[in-house]
Amino acid sequence: MRHFVLFFLFACIIQGAFSQKFNSGLQLGLNTSQITGDNLAGYNKAGITAGIWVNRNISERLSIWMELSYLPKGSKKLNSPSDSIPDYYRLHINYIEVPISITYRLHPKLSFETGISCGAYISHTEEDVNGDLTGIYGPSEQFKSTDISFNAGLNWHFNSKWMFNVRNANSIFPVRNHNQQTYFRLNRGQYTSCIMGRILYQF
């Protein structure tokens, strides 16, 4: 079902790309991420994000954006110089994301964006010093099929064709339950958190 929805949204983006009322283009960048709730800190997991986008101007300052992109997320443990015993952990999650944002022009070259994105879970790999962890979790600790995130960011417009975007994205709902579905107060599971920098090109 989620793949049908993504195909439909992709068709809408392609249709918009050929409409005179829409602008469209490509995007490419670097995403750094962490998993809130896994007892590790730091945006240590990096990956390449890429996709397409369309937008439509609502007014002189307001525009609405829609994207379709590949966005890797996850977590990674880095050893500190004080660690006497080598340690390792890496979680890599593949998502197809469809963000929808409202952009407001603060200045001819600067704009602010905010919105929501829906990520469709594709696959993941998880490992530590003991090897593969992908198959050790029960049904209740598997990743959920969607990741709904709140986004906010800034855009720097170099010219009419090129733009640099910085965006922060955080899950609204847990993407995976804690082991044995335990939780404490507002910590009800694992959440994705991303900081990305991207270059956008307009056709």
C-alpha cells in the first residue's frame, strides 16, 4: 500500500514538473543522523541523500514545496581516546521520504521553511562488535512502516537556479519500540533525528 502511495505522489511530482505553474529540479546532499532513545549521543551517522522536488509560488513571499527523496538515517557509536576496550555499533535505515513544506522569503536570498515529511521504511542493517543484530528483535521491536517527521530549515538562494538548504528533521512518533516495549515518561521508543545540508538545482 505504501509503495502505491509513493508511486502516486511520484506521478504528481512528475506531472507538476511539466506544468507551467510549477518549478522543479534535483537535490543532492549529506545527511547526518542519530537515534534518540538508543543511549548514544551525536549525529555520527552520515549518508548521501538525493531526490527531486517541485514547488509553486503562492504569493511573492510564500511557496509550497513537495519532494521525493532517498534519505538514509541511523546511528553510530564512535570510540573516544579514553576507551580501553574497542566498541562498535552501527544502525543504517533506508527511507523514501516525501516532505511537504511551506517556505517564506525573509530576504531576496534567504527563506525559512517548515513542514512535515512521511518516510516509508525500506530496509535496515544493524551491527555491533559481536556481528549482525538485524534478526535478534521480536515482532514488537521491528521498525515501523512509516516515519512521520517535523521539519524546519533555512534556504540560501545563490541565484534563480541554485539554492543551498539546511534542514533539521525529527520524528513525531517512535520509529521502533524499546526492547520489551519499555518506556519512561515521554521516552516511549526510538526516534530519528537528522541534520542535512543539500544543494538544490532548478530546471
